Amino acid sequence: MQNIERKVPWNVIAESVRGSSHKRNGLPNQDAYLVTKLEGADSSLILAVSDGHGSAFSFRSDQGARMAVRICSDLLTEMVRESSRSQNRASEIKRAVEEKLPKEIVREWREKIDKHLKAYPISPEELDVLSTARGDSAKDRVSGNPYIIYGATLLAALITDSFIIYIQLGDGDILSVSREGEIHCPIPRDERLIGNETTSLCTKEAWRDFYINFQQLIDQPPRLILLSTDGFSNSFIDNRAFQKAAKDFVDIIQQEGPCYLKSNLEGWLNENSEKGSGDDITVGILFQDLPASGTIETNNYTI
């Protein structure tokens, strides 16, 4: 029997704020996100989120994050379109994402950085700032791996009427809230990520560190999916309080409507950063069951 609920369109509300510590230190917002909606018989929605590293070594990570979300979104879009005529569409996309996507993302990300470095070589001023922060030996590390100055993580979700694909490299969080209000983590936590340590697009063989979860929508899809950079979860006292925030978003959408959430989200995230992590915070909220009380508009955009 066909599940009618699958035909309910997905919506997204996303926001990114500059961290309070970055404001004090004159640093840019090093997070980025991109929303892509693909129209068709089986409408698809892609949300990609990236967190540029805040260390002194990664002084161009805001640009690396922007490159990451664009490349990931473009590659997923291409895979969706290439499989649109296949009778085994879901299995083809699953195979392409698992076998090809990580390597393609890393390859294209590094190609873009090579071009950017050729057009904008590392300046003496940038190296002086790095040496002041980390010592003269830091220059050797950058020379050995120039990609580190653009270092960034990556989260993404591809949602169609029949399946969801979750993708993660590095820290950050993906949560889903079931119809019964249960919290799930589609991607298990990488136990190697301790403190500020994270896997990254800039590390050697970064494609090996991707985690991917393919979820067939056999029964009811999640009520809400949350993608967020670690600046959000680090603003809460513990993981339980952070996960409760995902359920709170469900309650707000149901009780107040998505327009209320959209208009208040930026202020709430700024407060989270100021009172919590001090870091940049990016949150993307994907949901169904849009209340009749209002509608929201979503476009392709990046921050």
C-alpha cells in the first residue's frame, strides 16, 4: 500500500550566525550552508552545511566551507538527475553516493582550492599572523599541506519522496525526530573526535572519513531533521539538553507555525553563541506537516 504521507512536501528553515567570540576577535563567520530544491515528479531537497575550522592554521576556512557546500550540493543534484529515468533509482543513487561521492567531493574541493591559491597566493601578512599565533614552524606545516588553511567539515541530507541520504565528515550533528517524538542519530558519533579534534576535508585521504546512511522511507518519514555545526550543540549543558532542542523545534512549528520559527531563529542562535559556545552556529531544520496557518519560502542560498 502506498504511503500517502510521502507526498507531503519537505520544507527547510536555515540560519547561520557569527559567533560572539568571532565578533570580539574580528573573525568572519566560518560556517556555510546551501539549500537546493529540485522540482520534478519526485521532488528532492538538499541541505548542505559546513563548518570552517577556527584554528589559526585555517585562516581561509570560511572560503573552504563555501566551496564544500556548493560542491556537495552540485554533485548530489547531478546524481539525482542522472538516476531520474532509472527503474532502480534509489539503489543507483545509494551506490553512487557510497562509492563515488566522497572521493568526488574531496577531489573537486581540492581542485577549487588549487585554483584559488593560484589566483590568490598566501600573502606574507597571512604568514606573519600565523607565525605570531603558532610560531615559525607553522609555516612549514602550511607548506606541507596548503589545504589546511581552507579546512572544513561537511554535513548533508538528500531527501526525496522515497528515501533520505545522510552524509557527514567531521564534527557537527544530524538528528531526526520521529512521529512519536523519539530522537535518533542517523550517523553514529565518530569516537575519534575528542575535544576540538575533527576529521576534515583538508586531511590526507579525507574521503575515507565520510559516514553515509541511506534510509528507505517504508513507513512514516521523520517529522523533523536537524543539521547543525558543533557551535550549536556545544552551547548546551549536555547532549540531552541539545537533543531536546530538536523536539522544541517540532513543538514551535506545530504550535506557532514555521514563520514564527523562521523570524526568531537568528536571535535564538545569537543568544546560544553569546551564552554558550561563543562559536559560529549554523542550523538547518527540515520538516513536513506544514500548518495551514502560514507558509514559508525557500530558495537556493548560501551564507
